[in-house]
Amino acid sequence: MTDSTVPFSPIALVGTIAILGAYLAAAWAFASGIAGNARKSRRLVNASVYGMYGFSALVGLASALMIYAFVSHDFSIKYVAATSDTTMSTAYKVTAFWGGLDGSLLFWVLVLAMFSTVAIAVNHRKHRDMIGYVVATIMVVQIFFLSLLIFTKNPFNTYLTTPPIDGQGLNPILQNYWMVIHPPSLYTGFVAATIPFAFGIGALASGRLDDLWLGSVRVWMLICFGFLSLGLILGGRWAYEELGWGGYWAWDPVENAGLIPWFTATAFLHSAIIQEQRGTMKTWNLALVVMTFFFTVFGTFMTRSGIVQSIHAFGEDNVLALQFVVFLSVILIVSIGLIVYRSNKLATRTEFDSFYSREFAFLLNNWILLACAFFVLFATMFPTISEAVNGSRVSVGIPFFNKWMTPFGLVLLFLAGASPLLAWRKTTRERLKSQFAFPFAAMAVTIVVLLVAFPQTKHLSSLFLDQLKLPVSLLNFGLIAFVVASIGQEFWRGTAVRVRQTGGDAVSSLLGLVLAKRRKYGGYIVHLGIAVIFFGIAGKAYEQRTDRTIEKPAQVTKDTTGGAGDPSGASTWQFGGYTFTYEAIGHTSDDHKDAVTAQVGIYDHGDRIATVYPAKWDYHKGEGQMTTEVAIRVRPTEDIYVVLTGFDLDSGQANFTAFINPLILWVWVGFMILGFGTLVCLIPQRVVDKMQWKPTTRLGRAADVGSIGVIVLAVSLAISSQARADAPAQSNVPVEHVPAGMGMGNSGVGYAVKNRPANDTEARAMKEILCPCGCARQSILDCECGTAADLRAQVQALMAGADLSTASSRDRVYDAVLARFKTDYGLSILSTPPSNVPWLLPVLAAIGGLGLLLVVGRRFVTRGAIAVAAAPKPDGEDERYADKLDDELADTD
Amino acid sequence: MNLRMLFRLSAPLAKGAVDGIAAPDDPMRGMKLGGFGLALAVGWVFILWANNFHVTAPVVMVCLAYLCVVALILNLWRTGAAAVAPDDANDAWGRPLGAKGELEKEKKTLLKAIKEAEFDLAMGKLSKRDSESLIKQYRARAIDVIKELDRVGDGTELSPREQIEREVKARRELAAQDKPSKRAKNVAEKRAKAADAKVDAKLDAKLDAKLEPKVEQAEMKPEPEPEPAAAEPTAEPAAAFADIVELSLDDIDAAKALFAARDDVGPVERIDGGVSIAVADGSNVAALFAACEHAGIKISRISVRRAGESP
């Protein structure tokens, strides 16, 4: 009989048994899979596959029990008590499943189990000679994560003493609807990389290295790419709405952990096409598959071991770090060993007919993507490496990343437009002119128009080094026009050809074209999405920001949403062409939080265009950690982004930070286009075969196209509808008394507006100095806390009275201020590494990589020239077989 | 009654355990699926009844947990049944996936490539000359592939001997490409003297890579008696080089004796795990393979190189 003082949870008991059972099932599936394929034994391979299904059922059982524990408030389980409480909504209780380290590992195992079940069920028969190895590889990964669960991070651990009556609640900043879907999508992207890896290892182990396995792998890599993209963009959206700093990407290590495998997965998706088309680059493709998987595990390692500092990381855990290092080593050793072992079967003779070919453009694209992946990896790890080498942690901030990634990004953007214009094998000079004329013309016209109409686009930005400055914005817009024109031309000409071939109308020919060549045109849509995302990113350069302290709200007595407010007086301020009126502030409270909500009216040329409600929420279980609830008014050209950064309910004083973020909507729209393109690529042939989409009348076709358009528009609007803080329950919220500084944390009144830079040199220095308050690696120019305000004051004091009349004197003062901060606070206070090493290494790697690419490319092209020159002329065709071939060609779309 | 017996006794029900939960050709498919669904439905109704049919989050989770339990029991049983099922020696499953899949894949790729080249021509990406040249090459290869597929489809899947012969032919074709025309020679000399020097080494690696699986396949599948010499394809036209063939085999002495008696084979040397033989110009390596088979000598690996080249 259980002692009443000792908690007993049947859920925890059964859950733990399920995990232990899963461990055994994984071990069985692993052993029988390897033995089965090695001995060519059908029964063992089948036993392995069913063992894996059983494993998935056990993991599903453990996960269902875990969520049951959350929704039934079983606080005898430590993990449940640590990440949830009774007041949380059911959705957030389910979210809490992956809100902590232990649960996130179980969630990882669950997602991989589901994916592997689907992957194996689909490919079981097609790849029977390697499926046992595939199962075994997946099971090794599962065994690793299960080991972590069983030996160090069991989410079913219970209290040995009386459990708490209520839990501690989920981290407040995770209680956001984007957080409900962001981690699962990123995990799914990470996990999806395991399937291609398992097939790659299976192919290597079985020696079956033809192109068959590539088809299965490509689909899963596309899924990996899609979910990683979704995870990254949702993470950006979450940061944009929840962190209140006006941006969406800060090169945070955990963001980078998702980005690095995204680069390698994208590289694989391109180089796999070369293998399919030309039968070459087998080793390279396998290496990319291995790298993608390695980086997903490495990203998990970064997030969970605490080796990097991030607001997203789970905290330091040396034991976990060691376990991950061992696992990563095993992945590398086994993968490289197998590739070397099978090198004779992987050896192919790569030949390119010309530099002006699509395959060479893909090779270039691979080099850029790999360079991006390794640069981000290097820069992310540099603080840790520097600390290990010389004991001082050097920070690598946003400017460092931007200076390097911008040129890479521009080259990739160019390739996104140029590759579709090139033919496989060779594009002759005349064809090149004909293909590139329109896109280049579009680019030139765009640049000229921007120069005339928007001269601010001439602004020079640093690339690589401070001394190298280019009109990046102008180039970016020009290249976006180039890509859009290139893709548009491809669709236009392709449709025209299809119309000629089928005799159909333009709309059905376009749809037929996309469905018949889904990978090609789906890929073009993805490229278009990338161009639109770049369009949104380009707006970041023109971001405006203001910080205002307003003493009292306006007395709003009229309808606050109908346009009758008063856009004048002391409660208003002008910014970015708009007038903002601080109208009210109120305090509300519910079971799990206090909320202080301000009401701000926004006017455009006297017309009230919006009422927004920026807020601060203080969760009762949040240990004083307030969340920022940003208010956003979305316009196609710009977002008006209002943050309540401080308040005093007694006096009504409030501090606001407002941003004008040009074009940012297009980042999200671009992603939706990218997602749509990915889905097009994933449409299975049998679905296309079943589509009998043949409306007979023009009206019917128009109705179909219209319906599709409406659906796409509705989905787009629904997704892009901007979040804002909930409006107060009543429009005129009665102001309750809340002590001054209630739950203010670091967001006291006026901190954000205190000691703002008085000149460009001060602003430059403040941008270079990172705030040490624990924020999202923001500079003291952007951070809203009191620490940042104090440090800004120090900068101003150091610059007081200094001669800033000439450029050289300004540089001297700037350097002196940074040197002083470095002395006082250490290297980590600066956002750009002062040492030459982090600058030099990427330069050398980039130059070396480019040189290697040219050498390799030249060699491939030379081989191709020899092969073409020496190729025997095909004999006359056997008529019977020529007819047969023609018949088959007639059935091929 | 032990577990193995239990699984075996349930063999009539276990057919699906080997071919899937309920293979389409399984006569008991409906019953199995019905049983699975019934167990699930009964359990779910019971859970709902116990909760007064109030569908709450915990109830949904219990229902999902029950689904997992049913799936677990089913798969554990299938695992056991599969593990104790007898391995059928003649089971086609254990044979390596033959050349047919590869050929089908290659044909599909070639058909798409031809279509793509036509499409690129129509779109203006390729010039007429380039597209014609490309399509000609693709068509020639596609016809070869269709021919081979026809043979495979007729049930005359390539024997190891034929596969070897095909590889040798392919090798010679590739080797012939290494003797470029005058124009190609100029190109090569001007642009890639160094690259050209490594071509042969790569060729050998490629050939080895191609040969290996075929020989492995030969081991898997008992080969019928060799065809009479008359049925063998005519020998390749005499080439101006001699090949060194290295054979890894199980009975070295017998092989030495066999090759020593042949006129078309030069000096035979013993190497580690096999023999190395010099083949006179025009010799058919496939014939050597067939002779070994006829003599009961099992060859596990063959590699071919030019005389004078390092192994």
C-alpha cells in the first residue's frame, strides 16, 4: 500500500515502463534490421520493421500519457509541475509538453517515430535490400535520445516528497500562439533530416548506390527543408511579436542552429538534381545528407548543452554536452567510414559541357550555400572557441553576420534568377543573350527608377570590411527585379510552349505545366518566394525608431475606434509621417496574469487609421518576468509597431517605443510563396494522375481559377493577419491602482528614452556595445532596460567635449570609447570581434573555396569537352525500337 | 506452450505479419481490419462511457493512449510472427533487386531528358543544333535501355556472363573515347593535359565499381549451364592492347590448370586470393568466366586493366 505522504503517479509508472519498453523495442529493431539485411533474411527484416512500429506505438503511448499528465494536473511528476500550472489554457498545457528540456527530448523521439513509421511503410518494399539498415540507423538515433531520457532527463520523474499543489507555469515568453507551432515545426524539420540520413547510410551499408534511393531521400529532404523554413519563419514571427525589439532575426545561436542545416538541405536539393540528370556527384550528395543530419544534431546539442549563450537555450548541462559529443563523433566516424569503404562504387566521372550550364550554376549555388553554412557555424561557435582558447569570451554580433551574409545572400539571389535561364549542359552565347535580356532589362530599369524616385536607396553599406562599401539596397532591389523577371519569363514562355503543344488555353496550360513539371516549377515558385523575402528584408535598412515618454494620456471620451479622437496636444507625437496619441492606460487581471494595456490612436494626415493596444503582461508564476505584447498596424508598405516599454499607473506616465518597419509584410508573404512552392514540389504523381481538372467552358475555368485565387488570398490574409495585444475588455478601461513599477522588471518608465544618442558617433558606438542585461543580444542603443540607459550615459560622458568635427577625429573618439568599454567589461561587451582572426578565416575560406570551385569547374568542363569531341556518333536507330521509344515519349509529360 | 509455438499456431492469421497488416491479396484482410477496428471502437466507447461521454482533453489523451496500446499489441504480435516465420530458400525476396529497376529508372530519366531538351528548344534556351545533338545521344541510349529491358522482361535477365560482357564492352567504348580525334586531341592538349592523365585510373575504378555487384549477384543466383560456344556473342574486334584480368576465386590450382590449357590466355600468375592472367588481343573475358563456371570454379571478383598499368 502506498504511503499517503509519498506521491505515487500511475501515469509516471506506466510512462516510464513505456520508455523502457521502447528502448528494448529499438534495440531489437536495430539488431534484427542489420542481421536481416546482412543475411538477406526476409523474416528478420520484417521483424525489424514491425519492431520499429511497436517502438512507435510505445513512444506514442508515453507521449499521450505525458500530455494526459499535463491536462489532468498531475503535479507529482516534476516536469509537469515545472512547466505548467492549473490556470494555463489547454493549448498551452499541450505546448508545455515540449516547453522544457526533458519533454522536448521525448517530443523529438515522438516526431521521429511518426516520421520513420511513415517513411518505412512507404518504402518498405521498394528498398527491401536496404530497409533493415535504414531501420537500424533510425533506431540508433532513437536509442541515443531514449538514453538521454532514461538516464538523465526522464520527464516522468516524480517527487520523492509531497508534490506541490500547483505547478510553476510555463515560461511567460513561451505563452504565445506562435510558440505553439514554432518549436514543433523546427523539430519536425530537424527530425525529417534523419530519414534521408538513414537512407543514405542504408544505401552505403547495402552497397546499392544507384539513383533509386535518391528519389526517396529527395522527398524527405524537401520535407525537412519545408519544415525548417516554417520553423525559422515562425521563430522570426514570434520574436517580432513577443520580444518587442522591432526585428525578427538577430543571428541568435539557436536561430542559427536551424539555419545551418537549412543551407545544407537546400544545397542537397540542388545537387541531387545534377545526380539525377547527369548521374554524377554521388559522394557529394551523400556528404550533404550526412552534413544536414549532423548539423541538426549539432543544433540540438547547441540548444541543450549550454555551450552557446542564447535566450532560447535550455541552460548549461555538461553531462548532456558530453553525451552529444560522443554521438556526434559516432555519426561522423560511421558516415565517413562508410563513404570511404564504398568509395569505389561512388566514384563517378563528373563532366560539364560548359560554364554556362545549369549544372555549373548549381555547383556555384552549392558552394555559396556551404560557405553560408560554415560561416554561420564558425561565427556562432566563435565565442565558445575563443573562450576555450584564451579564456575570454568574444561576442559576435549582428553587424558581423550582416557584413558577411549580405554578399552571400546577393549572390544566391542572383543565382535564383540566373539558374532557371540556363539550359542543362550548355547555353550558347546567342541563347544567353535571348534568355537574360529581359531580366537584365528589368533589373536596370528598377535601379534607374529607384535612383530617380528614391535617392535614399543610394545609401552605402559595408560588406566584409568597413572600408568596402556598396549600395547594397539598390543592388538588392535590382536583383529582386531580375529574379521576378526571370521566373516570370520562365512561366510565360513555358505556358506559351504548352499552349502550342496542347492547343489549350493559357490558364489550363499554365496549371498543366506546373503539375507536369512540379519539381521544376515548384522550385521556381520557391525562388520567387525567396525574392519576395529579400524584398521584405530590404526594408529593414530603412527602419525608423523613436522612444517617447508621455506624461499623461489624453482624455478620451469619444469613440476611440471610429476616428473621432483628438490628434493634438501633449499626449501626441509625430513620427514617420504619422501622429500617435496616447489615449488611455489600464490594468486588468485574470487567473494567471496582470496586464497593463495602453491605448494609442494612430493618425495618417488627420485620419484615424488604427487604435492599437500595446501592453505588458506580468504572469503570476513568471517570477517578475514581464512579457511585451506588441501592437502592430500592418500596411502593405510598412508596419507601424508600437511597444509599451514602461509605465506608471499612478501618474499615467507611459513610455513608448515606436518603429516604422518598411516592407516587412513581404517577409511573411514571401515565406507563404516559398511554402506553396514546396508543396507543389511534393505533390505525388498519383495525385496528379487522379486530377481530372478539365472544365469544359471558359466560365468554368474562370470560376476554378477564381476559387483558387480566393482560397490562396484567404489563407494568405488569415496567416498574415497581424497579432496585437488583446484589446482591453472595455474600450475605456478604468485605471486601477497598481504600485508604480509594478512588474516593471527592467522596463521602468523612461529607460528606453533615457540618454539617447545626440549624434551619429554616439549612435555608432552604442550600436557596437552589447547590453549585458540578458536580453536578446541587443545593443545598448536598442535595449530598453535600465542597464542600457546607464551604459548609454557612460558613452555620452566619454564623448562629452570631444572633437567630432572631422571623420578622423570621430573615428578616434569612437575607438577610444570602445577601448574603454573593452577594458571595463571585457571583450564580450563588443558586438564585433576586435581580433583579426575571425575576419581573416572566413576571407581565406571564401577565397579558397572560390578558387577550388573554379579549378574543379574547369576540370569538369575540360572533361566534358573531351567527351563531346570524342563521343562516337550514334548509329542509325533500330526502327522497331525507335517506334517504341516514340510511343513512350508520347506518354511522357 | 512456448511463444514460438504460439506464433506458429497462429500462422494462418499471421499472413499479414509478413506482407503487411492486411495485404491486398490476403483473403482474411477484411476480417483483420475489422478486428482491429472493433477492438479500437470497443475500447473507445468504454472510455467514453466511463467518462459519461464528456469529451475533454484528458479523455482524448486516454483514447490516444488506448490506440497506441492496440497498435503496440498488434505490432508485437507481428514482430514475433515474422521472427519465427521460416525463411524460404527460394524466396525471391532475398535476391538482390535486379538490373530491371535500374534500367527502368534510367529509361524514365532519359525520356524526361529528351522531353526536357525538346521543351528547352521550344522555350529558346537551347539552340537547334545543341538540342538535336543532345536528343540524338539520349535517344541512342534510351533505345539501348529499352532493348535491355525487353530482354529482362522476357525472363532472360542478364546472366553474370552477359553482364560481364556488357561491362567489358562498355569499358572498351570508354577506352575508345580516350583516344580522341585530332580535334579533341588538340582540345585536350591545350586545356587539360594533367586531367587526361587520370582518366584511365578513373575508368578502372568505374569498371570495378560496376563489376562488383554483378559478381555478387552471380553468387546469389545459381547460374544455368553455360550456353554453347556458338551462342556466345562474337568477340570484340581485335584491340591494340592486352588486358590483365585478375580473378579472385576459390580453387586457384584448378584455375591455373584451366587457363594454362587455353591458347588465348598468356602467362598465368598466382596473386593473393586468385590468379592474374594476360589476355591476348580480342579475347573474350566473358568466355573465361563461362569456362570457370563450367569447371566448377567460383569467381568472387574480377578486375580488368591494361597491361603495363599498375593494379
